[in-house]
Amino acid sequence: MCLNPKVSIIMATYNRAQFIMESIKSIQNQTFENWECLIIDDGGTDNTKDILEPLLKEDERFKYLKRTSKYQKGLPGSRNYGLDEAKGDYIIFFDDDDIAHPQNLEICVHELTTKNITFCRYIRNVFTGDFDYDFNYSKEYTSFYIDKRDINKMLKNELQFNSCAVMWTKACYNSHRYTEHLKCAEERELYARIITSVGKGISINKSLYFARKHAFASVTGNFGNREESSLKSYADATDLMVQNLTQKDLITDDILRYFIQISLDYKKYNLYHRIISSINLTSLERFKWKLFYVILPMRLYFYKIYKNKFKKD
């Protein structure tokens, strides 16, 4: 166990001069002080660097780096650059417009150094407009352990894994990086690989991070609006997740049923056939899942009618 662990905070940024200093301030206000913050600029065109210049001179824990051509443009490439430069024992990702609870690092490091775990998950809340700095400083909270047996809950989003709501041991990233061509679901695809490869982690029931919700478009918003690049990326990420689970013999009927149901919305990207071809199935099993896929739209249609009728009654 490291007696004086260091945390590497990786913050990708792109044209967020308006918000980044408020996020930076929440890092400087951390009660745990042994950290470095790697600010990775993804090719922004605003005055972010000028705004950061005084800070970089005053606090050597901050480092400003421009993403190099070795990494693809986008959040995954920028974060991979940060991972390759990180010197800490623990890794955490913060966004350039959000607010971290002052005890974020302290509580996560405490969990990681006092228990035999590889990651610490916590609660992430969302806010709009001005942030309310009335933090809850209580150190009393409930918790539960997570391991690869929980992967189905994670992939079905029943157990959410947001990128800025987990602190990881550096060892989690020894052989794992973001898939850089993915522009949507890249976090879920990476975290599924990690969680099915490492030991158990812990989830604590305490809000330690606050994500700013913008009115204007974002990558997530583009997905909600069915933008082409996001839809393709989601299909690609799903295909990769199925391949990972298959390689580790973790595919179950439950998660396969879930992915096949999703594939109905991605016929353009041939997702159903990609999923089935990734799994070792007998002829009878292939017939069973093909039948399930073919009749699924009708089942969903009648279920929707039943649900609407039940609401009216």
C-alpha cells in the first residue's frame, strides 16, 4: 500500500474558457492535496490557455498539454494522452465545466487505501445555471461492492458508471485505453473491459461530483437527437462489448436478449448480425435468437398497447 498516494486528475478541454476556472477552483479546494491535474486541450480555438496562464505559474500541480497528432481528435484521444502522461497512483477524470465536491479525492483515496479494491464509484448529480456550494461534508454513507458479476447491471445502465464518478487504481489502465474512434458509449465500452478484468470495487452512496447541464448541443445531446456519428459509434461500442464478454465467457441469455433488443434500432449498421457472429452458438441457438429478433417488434408493439391501456384504466 502506498503511504502517500498521488492522484492524477485528467481534464480534457475544448473551448470552455467561460467555465473552466470554476472547475479548476473546485480542484484547488480539495481537502486531499497530493494530486496533479493534466489539462488536455483538444484543439480549442478560444482563449482557454490565456486564462490558465497565471494558474500554471502559481500552482505547479496543474499541467497544460495540447493533444498531439498521435491521438485522435475527441474526448477518447485526449483522455488517452492524459493516461499516458499520468504519474499518480490513482486516476480520475473531471470535465472542464463541472464541480467536484471538496472531499472527492479524500474520500475516494481513503476507500482505495483501506480496502482491497481497484476502483471507487460514487454519486454524480446534475445541475443547471449557477451552482449551489452548500456541500454535505458528512463522512457517513452506505456502500456495496462491485465486481464482474455485476457487469450486466452496468451494461443495462441499471448500475450507472459515469466517467467523472469513479476513481481507479493506476493498474486498471495498465492494459486498457479508450477506443479512440468511438464518439458515443466509449466510456461504457472501456469500463466494461476494465471491470471484467480487475478485482472488485466499491460504490459509496455519497454525492461527490456535480455535472453542469447545458442548454446547447453536446455529444450526449447529439445522441438523443439521433445524430449519425453517435448512432454508428453506439453500434460499434455495443459490438465491442459483446466481443469482450464472449472472450471472457461472460455472455448470458439475459444480456444477449438486451443487446438484441437494442439492435432493432441499429439495422442500418447490421448490429444484430455483428452480435450473433461474435458469439459461439449452435445452429439451434442461432435459430432461437433469430426467431426472437424477428418477432420482437410485434411483441413490443402489443406490449406498448397493453401498457397504454393499463395507464388509462
